[in-house]
Amino acid sequence: MPPKFSKEMMEKVIFPDRLEYQPRTSPCEAHCPAGNPIQKAHALVKENRVEEALEYLRCRNPFPGITGRVCAHPCEQACNRKEYDDSLSIRALERFSADHADLTRVARPRRREGSGKKMAIIGSGPAGMTCAYYSALLGHDVTVFETAPALGGIPRMAIPDFRLPKDVVDREVGRVLETGVHARTNTAVGRDIGFDEIRREFDACLIAAGTWKERSLDVPGAEFSLPAVWFLRQVALGRRDLIGDKVVIMGGGGVAFDCAFTAKRLGANEVHVMCVEGETNMCASMEDIAQAKAEGVFILNSRMISQVLHDGIKATGIEYFQISSFEFDEKGGLSVKPATSERNTIPSDTVISAVGVLPDLGFLDGKEHFRFTPKGTLEVDPKTLATTVDGVFAAGDIVSGPATVAEAVGSGRRAAIAIDRYLVNGRTTNLGLVRISDEGHVVVEDSASESEPHVVAYEEIMNVDHFEKQERRASERVPPGVSSRSLEEIDRGLREEHAATEAARCFHCGHCTSCGCCVEDCAGLILAMAEDGPRVAYYEECWHCGCCRIACPSGAVLYEFPLNMLV
Ligand SMILES: Cc1cc2nc3c(=O)[nH]c(=O)nc-3n(C[C@H](O)[C@H](O)[C@H](O)COP(=O)(O)OP(=O)(O)OC[C@H]3O[C@@H](n4cnc5c(N)ncnc54)[C@H](O)[C@@H]3O)c2cc1C
Ligand code: SF4
Ligand code: SF4
Ligand code: SF4
């Protein structure tokens, strides 16, 4: 069997993430929860075609300016280039396309003809708004219900401005609304409109309400501490009076660090983050921990608060002890083993508890038979995100528990396709192929391969010498001494002059870039270059020498049995 070539994605595909003619893929794409077409975007940024890069990204992710700032970038940890010199700045390149594209030149996909079907979405976070965007493009009449006064969920209401400026959220949410999505803000389902009314008025419904109920510390005086997300939300709404000079935050995740950075910027002099985890297994990202240390935040590991001290009006400090181990039960409840009976105290003006969040599904009135997981999240079919109630789907944190923006985007997009299939065909199986045609129309075809492609490992790229070793260009950050005193965005992004050279470092693992190396090195001259890349010109003549495989700098050549020992 002569070689096959796994080609770069040339179509704007909304679903599925991979196509039949792409039997191989890269680790970065395999690890991106949003499903970004990373290599295609890199190929376009390399040629300074930033508007097209953004068009491709938006086929899968309406929020590249948000994920390009706050995603924990699992793609970069998986990048093959790190074995050669350093991983690509994938997140910064994603943000670059979102920030630098001339929006007047970015093509807008045209909505499919109206289906006459009405869809309700509860919650305007990344999951709800992603589903709203693709559902509107698929021709449905979408209404989003949101408790808060503004759309955007946690990225709008809780992630601090200095990590994610609100104008970025507004810009990307605005693009969703341009598709004709109706939004009803200040409207809590269960308070301002009943879930049963939504069920009566709409043909299908997505629950994307996130996890907004905050766990409280189970210790005396806990009522004098501020819940973390509530605190961040108040600051996002403009309050500046909640912080004193000394602040203690209980919790070791990203939310605790957001509170610490916010406290510093609101003028606190002494900020402590205390958590049960040890130094090496904290939930927060290495970036957050490094930033906190650089800004002078004190981190106290393997410690637990025993009580919040108070004067009857407000917190005055905490009492804590050292622990030797801890564990969470299946409902997320914490139990700790003290290392000593000794108790210490830290005087403080403010105590913030960042000890986790839970779903709040009180608005489901109990008349319908939803199933829940032990963590209190909604149970869904993992493929279609259908709940156990006909016509009701769920996506984002309400299904996964507290997760990430990119995961919420990925699940919102999958939910849109499943709901479309339900509304059009009355069934959610065979999710099909959804793409944007050359004329910009959204097209749905019934058959598409959902088989998982082979993820190309570094060792499979035999001609890495094709690439010169080159320094990674990363985004620039405001120096810690300055950042801790300013509300300016900490991460300034990639410099304009670095973007194309950084994108050019990409190996395009598993995808043919039509470089021609395989054709040049084919000893039997059986390969030829066609307009869309290499092809086997003399099928019968191939003697399977593997020269093309060895010559390919992208690991894009595939052999099938009996020659798979070369793959
Ligand atoms: C402080 C903080 C910082 C974070 N930082 C990051 C980060 O840096 N990177 C990252 O990837 N992830 C981060 N996350 C996690 C990320 O924001 C979430 O995983 C993501 O927003 C989940 O999206 P979602 O759409 O499921 O829910 P959400 O974003 O929570 O949106 C749900 C929406 O539903 C609304 N809602 C709830 N109940 C109702 C109701 N009854 N009626 C109407 N509306 C309702 C809520 O008001 C909210 O707007 C952070 C989370 C927090 C709390
Ligand atoms: S969304 Fe996250 S994982 Fe996906 S490309 Fe962007 S940074 Fe990487
Ligand atoms: S080199 Fe490029 S294609 Fe390969 S994993 Fe890294 S970013 Fe992805
Ligand atoms: S060598 Fe070049 S042209 Fe041939 S398959 Fe690999 S990337 Fe494509």
C-alpha cells in the first residue's frame, strides 16, 4: 500500500474537529478542549493573514480573545516542539489573531435558513454563549436568560480585569449577539421566569448555569469571611471598599490567587494565601504561583483554618494549624489530618474563603426527572449532552463541575450540534459534518467520520532538521513591581513583529504543508506534486521504501498494514 498524506484542514469546519482525510493530528490540537484549528491558524499567521486565522479559529471557538488570555494552555504542554527547543506560544498566537485582526475584514458566516424552532439557553457564560452562537448560525431562534446585568458568565463577572479586560469579553459577546441571538439579562430562571414556562415556550433548552453556589468554611466564625466569587463579582461591579490592610485567603486554586492579586491592587499591604495542598500539588497554575511570589503574596501550604476570629461585626484574623494530609470525598467535602495540636494566628482585616463552588439547580422545580451526579452536577449523555429529560441539554461547568473556559466552549459547541440534530431530525445520534462553505453559508451534511486520528509523537517526525532551532517568542508581561500596584492587564501579548516568526516555528505535526520534501526524496519517482499537495502518481510502482516518510518534516505520511512498522 503506497503512502497516504494527512492534509491540513482547508475547510472551515465547525463539527467534528477532525475529518476523514486527516487520519493524523498534532498533540496540541488533541489537547485543546475548545477544538481550535491550531495548525491552520499558525499557517495563516505565518503569512500575516491574521483575519483568515481568526475566521478559522471562530469556526470552533467564538472566544479566542478570552481563551487566548486565560486558558491554562494544555496545548503548549503537549507541543512536540518542546522536545526540539521550546514549545510554541500557542495561546499568545491565538490571542494575537483575536486582537490584531482588522475586524472589518473578517468574514461573517451567514445563518442557515430559519428553522422556525425556538431554543432557550439558561446562562450566558462561555458554554451558553458558544451554544447560542452556533445555534443561531444553524438557523434557530435563540434566547439567552441571564441572572446578571451583563452577559459573559465568569469571564465577565469574576475573572479580574487585569487578567481579562472587560472590553475583550464585550467585543466577543457582541459578535455572538450580531448573529441575532436575543438576550434577557437581569432574568433569573426560577425567580423571574419559571423553568416550566421555558419548557412550554421553547422547542429545546440548554442548561448552562455554571457553578455559582459557594462552599463555606466549616469552622467557627466562617460567617465573617467573604465568599471569593462574590468578592470578585463585587469588584467587577465597581466596589473598592471591601479590603483592609491585611488579608488572608483560604484556598489554593486560581480563584484564591485572583482574590490575592485583586486584594494587592485594591491596596492591601499584607496578603496570605493559605491552603491544604503542599507546595508541589497546588491547583493554581505555575504562572499564578510565580506571579504571586513576585508580587510579595505569602503562600502557606499544608495548613487549615480552625476558626475565623472576629469582633462580632467583622473578621479580625484567623487561627490555623499545620496538617499532615487531607482528602476530599465524592461530594467534594474536605477532611484533614492535623500534624500537631499547636494553633497559630494571623491578625487580618479581611478573610476570604475560596474553597470551591457547587451547582445551584434550585430552579429545576422537581417536576421532571433529571439525574444528578454525587457532586450535584447534571448527568448527561457524554456524546450528545442530552439530559435524562427529553429536549433538555446541558453544557459547561454545570456538567463537568468547576473546569475551564476552553472546556465550556468545547461543550457548548457540541451541544449546539446535538440540539440542532434534535430539532431538525428529532434524534441526537449521527451529529454529522457542519462546515462553512466558500460562500460563507453554514452547511450540514449527515455523514462524517468521528474516528479518532493518530496523534503524532515527536519521535515520528524524522526530518526535524528541516527546521532551524529558534528562540521562542513569548508574550510580554508587566514587571511585578509595577503590576501589583496597577489595574493594567498583566500580560501584554505577543509583539506584532514576533507573531509571524513564532508561528513559523510550528512543525504542523501530522498535517501536510505541501513543502515537497517527500516528492523530492522519492527514490522511485512515483510521487508528484499536485495543487493540493503530494499525490501518488504511479500507484503500482511504489516499493514502500519509506523515503517519503523519512523526508517529511511534519510526520504527515501514513502507511497502512503491512507496513505500519514504519509509522
Ligand atoms: C474567579 C474565577 C477565575 C477563573 N479563571 C479561569 C481562568 O483563568 N481560565 C479558565 O480557563 N477558567 C477559569 N475559571 C473557570 C471558568 O471561568 C469556568 O469554567 C467557565 O466560565 C464555565 O463556563 P459556563 O458557561 O459553564 O459557566 P459560567 O461562566 O459560570 O456562566 C454561567 C452563567 O449562568 C448564569 N446563571 C446561573 N443560574 C442562572 C439562572 N437560574 N438563570 C439565569 N442565569 C443563570 C450565571 O449568572 C452565569 O452568568 C475561573 C473561574 C472563577 C470562578
Ligand atoms: S484554547 Fe487553550 S488549549 Fe486551546 S489553543 Fe487556546 S490556549 Fe491552547
Ligand atoms: S509543533 Fe505545531 S503542530 Fe506540533 S504540537 Fe507544536 S504547535 Fe502543534
Ligand atoms: S514531506 Fe512535505 S509535501 Fe510531503 S507529506 Fe510531508 S509536509 Fe507534505
